[in-house]
Amino acid sequence: MWAADGPGLLEVFKEVEAAHAAGGTGSEPAPLLLDLACSGGRFGTCDLARSGPRAG
């Protein structure tokens, strides 16, 4: 996660999305990655207790 914060999560999201689009079934971006990338967040400052798996 620390290494992903370096280039920025938007860049990481783009790479994961490209891998998924190329047929990488099971490699779809995680909702947390999307949320953090869109908000300019970082894994290093993420409150995982609040952002963890959602019931539903």
C-alpha cells in the first residue's frame, strides 16, 4: 500500500482498470481503491475501520 501511494492512487486505479479491461477476470478495482482515487486519498491515511467491508 505504501508503494501505491507514491505514484498516486489514481494512477494505480488506471493500471488496475486497464488490466481488468484486458480480460483480467478477478482483477476489477476494489471499491476502496476507487473511493480513495476519486477523493485524492491515500492508503497511508485511510481509516480502514470506517472504510472496511460494508454490510449489505
